[in-house]
Amino acid sequence: MNNLCADIGWKSINHDGEQLCGDHIDIVDQDENSSVIVLADGLGSGVKASILSTLTSKIISTMLAAGIKLEDCVSTIAATLPICSVRGVAYSTFTIIHLIENEMVEIIQYDNPNVIFIRNGELYDYPKNELIICDKTVLKSVIKLQEGDVMIAMSDGCPHAGIGIAFNFGWKWEDIAEFMKDLTVAGYTAKTLSAMLVDECNKEYGYHPGDDTTACVVKIRKREPMNILFGPPRNRDDCGRMMSLFFSKEGKHIICGGTTSSIAAQYLGKPIKANLSFERSDVPPTAEIEGVDLVTEGVITINKVIEYAKDVLDKNELYEEWNFKRDGASQIARLLFEEATDINFYVGRAVNPAHQNPDLPITFNIKMNLVEELSTCLQQMGKRIKVSYF
């Protein structure tokens, strides 16, 4: 098995005045390292477009993931979806990115803007073969993947951005490609890259989109382990075993909580250096221990990280906040959301006496729930999660 994984992120905005998006994305995992990603753009906008794109992406992703041939998928769509009485055509346009063992990719495109492929920080002109399926011209490409490859699929709302407002003929594909090429070298996640592209399109539309606009970014990267220690063990005799397991793991090490960091400092034989300056009023300051990548406060900081994680999975509107701030929650967010692919949680079950004050809304159960909630969010981001309790 190779050491590569796929970071996948996407964002959509609706046509101005519409409650439903006419674009739809479906991601189906075939196994741990293979997935089918489909971006479908339904005809027109609103309810009908939403139904067309949802059916198209669901049918294609499910059938391809089951190993059914592309020709059969397309013919099934043509036979299943209703014919548009105005245009006389049945189904939406689509882009398929089929990752195979994170080593090869099949890119299949029908009438959507071409996928932008960036390799080694430059635009890559990948080969495209024409196929005629059900009287439709479909482009198919098969490419061997490398670490750092970035693929950007989009609906036609992206190149249409700015027509009659900022540009006479929209935001050209070449200009979008240059815009994204410059961003990919900065190390942003796929989710953040897709949000930056769609937000820029929204700006070009004058914040009144004239079309449903969707971008999906797939970024190929090496697996990156990360370890996070949260809370002391229930049995004091387990401190040494917990610390030994935690520090023996490959990757960066994050410690959350005052008592926990004291135990870690004692185990390492290193002093704790507290940072006395508050980066912000709602997140406690960090500390430093030699041999540890990040030391933060516990419950309040993790609660803020969960707030960021939920936003990442929703509209991703706070990415500028956690991307650039230096407080403990922002630093954890960058490490877990952007750097890590495999995250090991070491969670102590000890009851903190400071949390037993009836005036404080913090209990042992809430602390455990925070770990579960954060783990669930990270899994939805595509991270591999392992939680060990002590």
C-alpha cells in the first residue's frame, strides 16, 4: 500500500433568489484508498435543476463504485431522468473523478468546464480521449498520480462569474486556473481551496450569483500522523504507560489541559513555560514544553476547535480566522484540519475536581462528549481516527 491519500473538499452557492442548489456533489468510497467523486450540474436552476443533478450524481457514483461500466451509467441516466420540454435533453452535465488506490485517477467529463490539474505548482495539460456514449461526446483521461497533485472540478457558474458586471465574457477558465495555481502552493486544504474559489466567484457576481456555482478540489498528499493527549488517566498508576504510548507514536504531539501537561512535563523531565499573553479573550493562552509541539488549555480550547470543525463541514466561513490567528484553538485547528490525516487521541478518564463546581457547565460526561464530537467531525473530513481511553 502506498503512503498517499486524497484530501477532498467542495463548496456551493445557490443562484440568487433560489433556495435549492442546481449543482450536486456525491462522494462514494469504494474502499480505504479508492473513491468516486461526481459533480453534476442540473439544467437551469431551482427545484428542477436540483432534482436532475442529485439523481445524476447519485446514479453515476453508486454505479461506478459498484464496478459498472461508464457506458451503462450514462445510458441509465438517459433512460431514467425526465426530458426537459424546453431544451429537449434529459440529464445534467457532470464531471467524474475516480481515484483508484490513490495511485491512478480516471477523469470523465461531459459538458462541464474542464478539470484544472495542477502538478508541481504548474498547470498540467493532461491527455483527453473522446468517447461517444448515447450520442454524447464524453472526455476520458487516465493519469498516474503524484504527491502534490491538485484537481479542481467546477460547474459552469465559475467561468460565468462576472458576466456583465466585472467582465464582459465571464471569468475565463485560464484566469481561474492561474488564480488557483497560485493558491495551491500555499498548502491550504482542499476544503479551503474550494471555499476560496467559490467566494471569489461570488465576489465577481457582486454577491448576487447569476448561476449555481460549485467547486470541488481533490488534493493528493502523504499520510501525516498526529497525536493529541486530553486529560489525565483515571488511575494514577497508568500515567507512565499513557505517556509512553503517546510519545512513542510517530508524528506531532499536542497536549490539552493543565494537569495533563504537568504530568507530561514530569515524564519528560522538562519545565512548563507559560505564555502570559492572551491572543484572544475567549481562548486561554498556550504553554511550551520541550519535546511537545503544542500545549494548550483543555475543555474551553477543544470546544472552540469543535466550533471551527462544524463550520468547516458546513459553510467554512471561519477559515480565515483559524488559518491566521495564533491562539491555541486556531493552532490545533490548523494541525488537525490541514496537516493531519491520521489522528490518535489519548483520552484520560480522570474527573477534574475543578469541574465539579455546580456553577460551571462542565462535567465529566461533557468532556467525553467533546472528544466524541471532535472525532466525528474529523472523520467526516476524511481523517482516520483512533481513540484510546485511560
